[in-house]
Amino acid sequence: MASARRPERDPTRPVYVISVAATLVEAHPRTLRIYEDEGLVCPARTPTNIRLYSEEDIRRILWIRHLTRDRGVNLAGVRTLFELEERLGKRILEALYDEGTREHGGDRESRAATAATPRPADDPEPSR
Amino acid sequence: MASARRPERDPTRPVYVISVAATLVEAHPRTLRIYEDEGLVCPARTPTNIRLYSEEDIRRILWIRHLTRDRGVNLAGVRTLFELEERLGKRILEALYDEGTREHGGDRESRAATAATPRPADDPEPSR
DNA sequence: AGAACCTTGACAATGGCGTTGTCAAGGTTT
DNA sequence: AAACCTTGACAACGCCATTGTCAAGGTTCT
């Protein structure tokens, strides 16, 4: 255990460089840059222009991965969905998970991204 | 008798065979069958299995055309959007049209009444 | 300083999808 | 019978998503 409270773990805080972020979401760094070019993710930058992804950015990318890989939605569809979400001001995308979870048990890695982090997975400190 | 003097022109009433429907939406009949195979449109059938599209079906197809052609969304994206719309129970897609037209209106509740679709030409008189 | 990583930009390959189009063999409508 | 519908198959064109690499240069860490 020893996982005491960590109130200062701000999910908006930019912490991961692109290589780490790519590992976290299981994608190529190239892909993350494409997502940014497409306006789907906007990672922060260091004063010297290095991308830094926050926990929220990671979660957003995981949404993109889910929509594209599992649902076959293309980036234009993702953009439209995000736009809709922004316009309606809600996390409307979560409604999509009422279906994928109540399936026959042939699923591995059941994703439980209901309203919170799919799996906080105590992030390893990027000590390197 | 047994009919209103003014034909209500029920938008759910199946009236167009596939060739006519294809003309209305400017698509190939093949495409409409694909939409049906993908579960995006469900035209009624005559007792002898002939497809009959209603006005609502036509409007739905026009949505698909708009999303795919103008926005670049693929069919998987369209399906997700429709699913979301069904799940949230409203015509959420109309929110997508507030983009190109309005920007900084300043009014609180004036677009609720004008819920019509600007682009796909909701023609009340199909006199083709 | 040097190694390791980041930056943008370009180019390419692979695989998949959207759409249109056609052919066949048969049913329906007029 | 002619014209239209049905399903199913096959194909082609062009676009897209993703991964990958190369180059030339900036940043960070040891």
C-alpha cells in the first residue's frame, strides 16, 4: 500500500513527454502528433517547445483509440463527436459505454471508463 | 372518407422505392442498400419485400450524406452518432449546425424553436 | 561534452473503407 | 413482356489511419 492521499495529482498537469504518452496509450509517437495536427489533442508545451501530456490528455487519447480501433470511427468522426460533446456540455460519450460493457463475457480488459479514469494505474514517476 | 381533407403527409409513411429515394438523396441505389446493411436506415417493405422509404428515412439519409461527404465521417462514425442520439433521446446532431452559422449571438433561447435543418432541405412537398 | 530524446517536415507502405458500378438469377408490377 | 425490384458477388477508384523512416536541428540529463 503506502499509497497515501495525493491531493496534488492534478489531472490537468502536463507531465508526460511524447514517448511516454505514446507508451501509455499504446500508439506511435507519430500518431500522437497526427492527433495534434488534427486538433484532437492539445498537449501543453515546455518553454522550449517540448510536448507535455496531462492525465486528461492521456484519457482523451484513449477515447480516440477506443473510437477508432474498437468502433472503427475515423478521425473526422472523432472530431465531430468531440465537437458535439463540447457543444452539449456533457460527457455524452460515456453513454456509449452502456453497451460495450454488458456483453457476453468474451471480452478481455473490460474497460470501465465510467465517468472516471479507466484505471488510474498509479502512474510511474517519469524519473528518467 | 376515412381521411383528412388535407393529406397529412405523414413523414413516417413509406412511399419511395429505392430508385426514387436514390434520386432524392443523389446517391446510387447500391449505396442505400449498403446503408441498410450497415443498420443506418431501415426502410419499410411491401408485403412482397420491396423497399419503401419514408420522408424520415430520406432525411436520415441526407444526414448520412452530410456527415460523410461534408464532414468526412465514415459509416462507423455515423453509426456512433446515431447511437448517441438515440441514447440521449434528442436531436443532438442539430447542434452541429450551429457552427458555421452562428458564432457570438448573444441570445439565450432563440434557436430552440428553429430546429430545422438548414442544409438538407426539408422539403414539405415532394413533387418530383 | 556526449548520449538520448525532442522538434518539424517530408515521403512511403500497408491495410482498410466509401462509393460507384456491373453482372447474374429471379421475383413483382403494370 | 417490359421495367423495376430483390439479394449476392466481384471489382475498381480514391481516400484515410497508422506505422515507419530519414533528415537537420534544438533540449535535457548524466
